[in-house]
Amino acid sequence: MVGTEQLSSDLRIGSDRKTGEDAARASLRAQVAHLERQLSQIVVAGYPYIHIHADAQPLDATVAGGPRLLTLGELERQRDALVERVRRLRRQSAIRAERERHARALLDEMRLEPGRYRFTRLPVADLGEGGCGVWEVRPRLGLIGMLAGWWQLTLSSGCPLPRARAAARA
């Protein structure tokens, strides 16, 4: 009878170990899913200026001969790699936001005192806006305006026509 009690005790311990591993695996999968959502939100919010680079090394499925369940160690490595990528993209996003803030401040100063920023060019992409336009301080009436000190802030009309680019290449 003692042997039967020992066997059932061993089964319970194995079962406890199995449920603990399942819980750890579920927790790691939930963490990975949360980090992947954060990663995609950062990229979507910063598009087209924030990119996920191809520097992330995927786990090699060929080692095991094809698709398989990841071990706890592999799940932890995947989670840690995602944490690093999210941290890196957040830093990249913060740097981009700071550059845009400085560009907006420069544009405001250019509007107030165009004569102080003669021939300064500020692409709208630096402001976080789409398109090919450029804010530029120019003399109002060409050479006469430059000599008279008449400066104005203008926004270019946008992207050049495709024909002009093709003609320029030829």
C-alpha cells in the first residue's frame, strides 16, 4: 500500500510541476503579446518616420526541423528581445518628437521675424507633416526686396512633377 501512496504523490508533484510550467508559459505568451501590441502602436504612431528594422533575429525553426512549441528559455529570450526593441523605438520616437518640436518653434520664429532668418529653409517633413513642401524665407520682390529688407516666409507648392524629374535626369 505504501507503494501506491508514493506513486500518487509522485503524480501530484509531476502535475504541480506541469501546471506551474503551463502558467509560466501562459504568462510569457501574454507578455510577448502585450509587447508586440506596444511595438505596433509605436510604429503606427510614428509612421513613416519610425521603422521596425530587420535587426530582430527570429528564432531559428530549422534547428528543431520545423514548427514547434517554444521552450520557456526561448520565450524569455523572445520577450527580452521585444523589451529591447520597444525601448529602442520609444527612444527613437522621443527624439523625433523633440526634433519636430524644435522645428515648429523655428517656424514660429520665422513667421515673427523673417528678416532674421534670411534664406532659411525648413522642410515640412521636419514638422512631422507629409508632403514635399518647404518653408523658406525669401526677399519679397527679388533683388529689390533683398536690398530694401523686405523678407517673407513662403511655403513651396509641394512635390515636383514627375516630368520635371525625368527631364532633369536626361
